[in-house]
Amino acid sequence: MTATRYRWWILALLFFATTVNYLDRILLGFLYPVIRQEMHITSEQYGYIQACFSAAYTVGFLIMGKFIDKAGTRIGYLVSLVWWSAAAALHATASSVFAFGFWRAVLGLGEAGNFPAAIKSVTEWFPKQDRALATGIFNAGTNVASMIGPYAFVWITQMWGWRMCFLLTASLGIVWVALWLATYGRPETHPRVNDAERAYILDEAEAEAAREPSVGWGKALTYRETWGFALAKFVTDPVWWFYLYWLPAYLFDVRKFKMVEIAWALPFIYLMADVGSIGGGWISGALIRRGWPTAKARKAAMGLCAVCMPVSALSVLAESPILAILLVSLATSAHQGWSANLYTTTSDIFPKAATASVTGIGGCLGGLGGVIFSSLLPGYVVTNFGYTPIFLIMGSFHLIGWLIVHFMLGDMKRLRQS
């Protein structure tokens, strides 16, 4: 019997949701040079606004991760996406720094559900050797948003103003909700999955599940592996957020790019990030198929990504704008390859029923790192010292993260009943 391939449709839905998630998230950063002229928002105030998102995102990860494990992927993802789409649309009503900060916080609470739900879905629908690749593919939605968004944002702003951008991007969530409700289910019982595909997805998973301990949210906090994952997120997530939040302003203020030129530069940068996201996931999966232990394969892929980051940080010193764009592209590509593998470690180690909770705990610390290192710190440093110090600081974080992964995740053995 030829196996169906319905799991790839599920992955397409995860990709779509992640793209919508990041369209809503990056919009304010891209429009900041336009909005600040109308509302006279300073760099420090902009840092505070983004800190509101990061702080709420931090708390939201803990809440949404546990909620998704309790409610299940279908309902949990649905609630998360409806929440953040409504919050994104309400940005169009903002007319002050306070209002932007408030709606960013509401957005952050809802958006925190995307990655716990997506990782849980990948764990349910893909066997171990395919999970890093699947994670890399849906995670590439973050970059597709950054590729297509700038063109659309420029055109919409020119035609109808910046407020319409928030309304139109938020409306994409309605389309996703309809597709999700109509087609999502568990592979064990899904009518569009035949026995051959179900066996490919579930045979190993069922054998694993029989030996897995019960790991609740509280118990997860007692494992060294949880803290290793979370601390690695704490030091590396802010690097990605830094580029999302501050790169458009850097190109506009320092490199003197016009908005149209930024709209051409960002898609290339995030196209390269797509290459890194999918390539990083493919590398570790290919090594596992060649017989490498899971931990060695994940660490090798993540180490390759980590060593690229100090080199890429030199973009701030490059005289040529083309070289600067290429080095920033290396940074986004390497980070996304790193992220695809780091996320997958939760499904390597923890039971399916705990993956969203553990991902949420890691996301919480990643959000806390974002508040400190991608919102508040850059706002202060850029205002007082310029961009050079903060770019160089960001270049060091992934090497620290790799050491945390190496020593705290160890051999990444799956938890078993004692």
C-alpha cells in the first residue's frame, strides 16, 4: 500500500500560521520610520513599546504552553490565532505610545501560542528523523513573512495608509481558521490518513509512549534538560528579535536606505534565513539517517550555525552596503538553522504530552531575554552609543547558547519510566 502524505498538508498549515504570526509581529518594526514621523516616537519609546510585546510574550508562553497541552493542538492553536489576529487588527486604532504598547502586549499574549502548538503538532505528525526538517520548514514561515511583507506594506501604506496594513494582515488569520477547522485532526483517527502513513508516523511513537513518564508543567521544571533548553532560548532568541525590531531602523538611519530600498533588502535577507531554517533541519536529520546519535547530530548542526554569528556581526563595520546585507543574511540564516534544531530537542527528550509545556517554558525565558536584550538594551545603547556595540554583542550569544546545550542537554536521551 502506498502511504498517503497528509502530514505535509498539516505542515503547510503550520507554515501558513507561522507566516501570519510573523507578518503581524514585524509590521510595527517595518512601519516604525513612517509612524514615528507622525507620532514623534523616539528610539527609547520604541524600545519600551517592543518591550511590552516581549514581556507579554514571555508570560504568554507559560500560559499558552500549558493550555495547549491540556486543550489539545486543534483547540489550543485556534484560540491562540484568533486572539492574536484580533490584537493585530486593533493596532490600527492606536494614536499614542501608550496605545501601541498596550496592543503590543495583547498581541504578545496570543502570539506566544504559535510555537508550542506547532512543535506539538510536528511531534504528533512526524517521526523523530523528520522532525527537525519539518520544524525548519514551518519555521521558514517567519522568513517568508519578512520577504513578502515589505513589498505589501509599502504598497498598502502608499495606497491607504499604514493603519490598513494592520487590518489586512490580521484578516489572513480568518482564512487560516477556516482551513484549520475543516482539515486538522490527530493522525491516529484522521480519515485522510491511510494505514501505511499512520504506521510510518506512529509505530515508533507508540513504542516510545509506552515507556514515557508523566511530565506535567511543574515536574518539567525539575529536569536539567528543561533548563538547558530554556537558557539556550534566553541567550539566542533576542538575536533574532533584534534583527526583526531594529534592522529596518538601522538601514534607514545609518545606511540611509529609503523605504523602497529596505523593501528590497529585507526579502533577500529573509530568503537566506529560509535556506538556513530548512538546511539546518535537513543537516541534523541527514546525520541521524547516517547513524549519528541524535545528540551528536543536533549539536553538530547547531555548532555550525553558532560559529557563523560572530562573523555576521561584522556587518555593522562593513563599508559596503552590499557586504553588510550579505553578512546580516548570514546571521538570519544561521539563527534559523540553530532554531530549527533547538526546538526539535524538546520532542527528542520529552513526552508528546509535555512538548508544548516545555516549549512554553523555553519560550518564556526566550521572551525574557527579548525584553532585556532586544528591546530595552538596544533602545538605550542605540540612543547613547549607536548601533556598533549592540551588533557586536549579539554576535556572541549563540556560542554561549551552544555551550549551554552541550553541557545541560547532554546526550539528549528520551525520558523513560524509572
